Amino acid sequence: MDDRATQAATAWFAASRIVDDAWQELSRAFYIQRQIGSGLTRLPDVSFAEAQRRGTVGHKLLTRLDELPAVELPRDLRLTLQLVRFRAQTWVREAEEYWTIIDPTGIGFVGLFLPTAYCGGWLLSGVHSELAAFSFGQSGDLDRYLGLIADYSRLIDQFSERTAGQAERGMWMPKAQVAQARALLQGLKQGARAALDVAPERLGALRAVHFRQELETRLVEQVEPAFDRALQGLSNDYLEQAPDAVGLGQYRDGARVYAELVRFHTTLDMDLQEIHALGTQRIAAIEAQMSALRAECAFAGNNAAFVAHLNTDAQWRVDTADEVAARFQLYLQRMERKFDALFDAAPRAGYGVAALSKALQKSMTFGFYDRAQGIYRFNADNLARNALFTVAALTYHELIPGHHLHLASQRENEALHPLRQHSSLMAYNEGWAEYAATLAGEAGLYEQPEERYGRLLMDAFLTSRLVVDTGLNALGWPLERATQYLREHSALSENEITSEVIRYSCDIPAQALAYKIGEIKILGLRERMSKALGPRFDLKEFHRLVLAPGALPLITLEDEIERVLASGEAR
């Protein structure tokens, strides 16, 4: 073997070790453990010490990446190394900014405060699902479960410790978020017994009298007091110190941290004013399409009047969670009939819908896709109170051909390293899901004009986030201005508007930008490929090129499309 071959082999080995070590770290994340089914032995650690440990891992990985010899590595390995660098930089930033931002899930839901719906609330929803699925096969499982209950109390106390530590550093939760956080914690406390208790039939033939007694003791003496401590941390004394203003920009270094979050969530280097202006321009174009569709329906009124009209139309109203679920299934059946014309293959994993837990219904507008179970957990109360003409767009975003397609396909792609199989990037994930909802329209799946209007309303709502998120966190908008903007440019109810503006400004800022920025980028790449190939352009081939590598930073995905076009590899 000559020197160049030896150097290449050495570099390949070193690079592969870096990828394996990055995967070892990523696989510690709670949501990744859920995906790989590694078994629940300990609940997430959201302490400062854990953030510092993870940051050290990130620093070491970056150093090793910089020290790799400058030799040509296999293309797929180079892609994976780019993802390692992105992830390592994230871990370093989280350690450095622990008292400002935190990602308790380990998959990109970076939030400001732990006792919030999309930060700690979403984390605990996953914990509850795992504990509910805990299997009791032998006597040792009883002690293991009791240990997890004690660990649950530790996790809630870490919520309190970080909240207190933030206050000591001058970072107080805004008053508007305090009210939601109190309600969330109170709801979680009230639901803890149902979530953590174990019905006798789950224990089978195990002798569990002592277990039942000890579990009750731990629920009463450990879990409930931990929630009480968290609530006490948000007492009236805390509320007096809490600012009236909202938005990340009000805190020390908030403008810099927000700019970093924008780059993290979009995976692009975009100017905040550019994003804000893009949102404003797109809203005007969408509303012009809505006006034309109202005219097509021979409706003379404005958007608010048309939505009010639809809200009274019996064909778009249901009363129960089961009826909401049935509407999702109707739209999934439509997509299943068209699927083979759009994609090469469907994932093996099944999918479905289920109602969101009661504790999260007051804090989440729509719901979330539970990637570990392939289920979209919808806010049954909100959807049952409103007309369902937007559910088609929501279905195609969340399930097929949206989140479920790209996440399940990625996990099932055995050609990818596990790091790639289980990685998440908001711009790619949410961008693809929004692209999927647009693609559904191009495929004719919004069969009725009301459904097409619902898609436009969802488009307007998600586009308005480009304006509102940047306005609240970078441009000094007060809550009232953002609220009024959403009133004017979305069909959300007042409760939904309240939960949304709190989400952007107090919970997970910049995350909402990923949806439309990602979709716009993917549509732009499709147009670029279509123009380059002309009549040889194949939509299924484009989808394969976007989905096959798994989640990548958008700039890396763009480089891949350009490489394929330059090399003539496109089929």
C-alpha cells in the first residue's frame, strides 16, 4: 500500500470513529432512545452539569474533525461528517448558553424555559408514553419502575433548579408565560397519577403487594411534592419580578442568541430583516389567492366572513375526538391512492392519529407528531370546537407524505449510519412536511374548494410566523402587535393565537421559521432541477434525492442536488 493509500485509509478510519462517537452521544438523548427501543433505564438529565458534559463532547469532536487529514473521503461519509459538525456545534452552544436555551429532547426543540408546553411539556409527554408502555416481565422490573418514579421526581426538580438559576442571572419568564407555565404544571401534577400509576393487569402474575404500596408512597411523597416545588418556584413573588415584555431580544445577549437560533433552525445564513420581509410579501400573495378562491365560491365577503361562514357549515363540524380521527383517516386514504405516482416506496412503519393528553391541550394549538410511535397526537378540544376544513392540510403535513414519510423512511434506510437514520433538523423536517402539504394540493388531494381554502389558511398562518417570530424576538414587537397580526392574517381562535404568540416569544423562538424557510428552499431546489433537466425531469427522482440521504442542513442538500446535476447522475 503506497503512502497516499495509507493516508486515505487512516483518514477513513479516524472519520468513522468520529461518526461512531457522535452517534454514541446522540443516542443518549431520550427521544433517540425511544426510537431505537433501547429500554428505559433512566429519565432525561436536564442539569447544568449534563449540558457541560455534552459541550465537552462537542468540543472534542470539533477538534478531531479539524485534525482530519485533507484527503478525499467517500461522499456519504463526508455528508455524515457535515452532520457531525452541525451536531457538535449545537452541543457546544447549548453548554455555553445553558441558562438561556436548552434542548431537553435532544432532537432540536430548543427552548427558553423548561416549564413550557413545547419544551418541558413535550418532554414529559414522551416520558409518560414510555412509562405507560413499560413492560413487567420479571420481579426485577418492579424495582426498576420504582427507580424510574424516583428519577421522575429528580427530573421535575431539575425544572425548578434551572428556573431558579435563570432568575438568579436575571432571566425571568415573561408574565404571559408564567400563567401558562403554572397551568401546565398544575395539569401535569393532576395527571401524574394516571400517567405513572400501574394498573394491576399490567403486572400479570407478579407478586406486587409491596410494589403497589411503595409506588403509592413515591407518588404521594416524591412526585407530587416535586410538582409543588416547581409551582412554588413560580409564586407571586416570581410573578412580580417577571417582565411584561416578551421575546428573546430583551435578555442579555438575547439578540445574538436569537440570531444563532435562526441559523440553527433554518440551517441557512439569512438576515432577520430578510426573513421578516419575505413573510410580509408571501402573506400578500397568499391572501390574493384566498380572495380569488372566495370569488370562485361566489362569496362576496372578506376572509373573516368566509371563515365564519365555514364555521357554521355542518359538513365541516364534528363533536367527538373519534369523529376528528375519522376525518384524518379520510384524507390519508386519498393520499394512499395517489402515493405510487409520487414516490418510489412507502415506509414499512404504520401510522395513525390519537388525541393529545389533557395536560397539553391548553398549551398546544394543534398537536405534534410522535415520531417514536408514528402517531399524530391532535388537540381534540380545539379541533372539535372549530370547523375542520384545515384538517386535510394538517394531515398531509404531519403524516403522509409529510413527517411520517420522511422520518420513517430515514429510520428504515439501512444504508445510512444510525447517526443519519435518527437525526433531526427542523429546516429539513418541517420544510419537507410543508412541501408535502403543498405537493398534496398539486396532486389534487384538496378536492373541495373549502379544503383548498383550508390549505391557504394554513399557509398564511405558517407564513405569518416569519413576520411574528422575528417581530417578537428581534424587532421589539409587543405581544399585542403580534396578536393583532395573527388576527388579521390567520383563522386562529383567540385561544390559539395566545398559545402561538407565547410559543414564539417565550417557549421555542425561531423554531417556527423552519417550516416556510425549509419549504421555500425545497421548492426552489425542485425548480432548479426541473429547469436543468427539462423533459427528463422526474418528480419521483427528485423526491428520492431529497429523502434518501435523510435529514441534512439545507445548504448541504442544495450542494447534493447541484452535484447530481453537474455529474449527470439523475436518472
